[in-house]
Amino acid sequence: MKNDEIKMLEIKEIKKEAEGIRSFFFSKSIEATPGQYIMLWVPEVGEKPFSVSYSNSNLFGITVKKIGPFTSKLFEIKRGEKLGVRGPYGKGFKIKGEKVAVVGGGIGMAPLGFLGERMKNKKIFSFIGARTEKEMIFEKRMKRIGKVTIATDDGSAGKKGFITEELENFLEENKIDNIYACGPAPMLKRIAEIGEERAIETQISLERKIKCGVGICGNCLIGDFRVCKDGPIISGKKALQIGAFK
């Protein structure tokens, strides 16, 4: 599939991942690396970016949280219907190191399940945070590839508090080579800071309002950094330098 044109693709399957969160699978393979995204067009609504969360030789999927008009309309779509897709776009994660931490907050886990499954022969420690147990995704998926630590804001699953606190506790007694993360901006900022404090290379997925996906419109600029094209994956060190969390 050429990434510069819209293709109408059939939804092969819809899977409920958690409360208000679904994965939509398309009957088409896609040459994407973890961290890249597609632009999804819903008729009469518009177009939005979504990280690739599943991918194999037969299909690919995105994982979506129902949070506004666009996603509400998407949740009305049925299996067998078609939606417009273009992509993949952006730069994905660079897989490095032998002992790594994968940290996701809420729907930020979307690209990280895909990433974990692409990490062959790595020792993976996953840290999954969510507001409540009902909104947590990919816990079982990540347990198939490594050890999982969870935390929720309300304490309904795992430790009560921020998942970054669990990561810091882990790092007090363990050394790792790399940290990969996706989630809310405050979480990503803290992870970038942890990386700098402990001299651990971090890669994070920035979120901005992406419209074109090809670096033309300037809607997602941070200084001269185009999140849609130069990112969304960026080193924590660089994210701090360009003021990505202001």
C-alpha cells in the first residue's frame, strides 16, 4: 500500500480491549515499524492519526479510545464496512539494547504492544499505567513477552499511583539499556528526565494535532521539529532540549 494515497480498506474484525477502547483490524498488510501511524478517514467526519498497534502478514490494526466526535462515529462502524487509510507515516522506534523497559500510560500502550512483539531475544520489562483497571489494555499481551508491572490512579489494579514511580523503584535495583514510552505528556516528561538523570537512552512518542502527515502544513511543529514527519518518536534528551513539554 502506497503511503501517499487513501485506500478504502475493509474492517475485518473489531475487538473490545477495555472499557471504551477497541481495536479495529483491516484486511491488509502494512509495512510499518512500531511507533509509526496511519491517517484514518471516516466519511462525513474527517481524518485523524492513529498508531499502528497490531501488524502481521495478513492484517494490521489500530487501537482507539472513545473520547470525542470522531472516535464516537468510529465506534458506530461495523465489521465489513470500509474506511479510508493512508500511511504509514513518521519515524518509529529504533530497537536497541538487550534489557529494556517499555512504559505505557492509558491508550499510550497502543504502539507498545506492537513494539514488544517485534523485540526478538530481548529481556523486556513492561510498565503499564491507567486511570482504572477497566481502562487498562495489553496486560496479557505484554505478559507473553516479559515481566509486567501495573499501576492505576485509583488503586483498582496494581499499585496506586503513577507508573513512573514504579519505574523509578525498579531502577533503584536494576540496570537497563533503553526505555521506550508512550502516554500522557507529564508521564513522558518524567521518563525523559529519568533517562537524563540515570544516563539511560529513552525514546518517547510525542502527541500533537497532526493534519497532513507529511510535514507540509506546520500544524504539529515544535520549533523546527515536525512531529508528523521527524517524529513522532524522539529521544527523551532531544524532547527536553526542544521544549516538547511546555
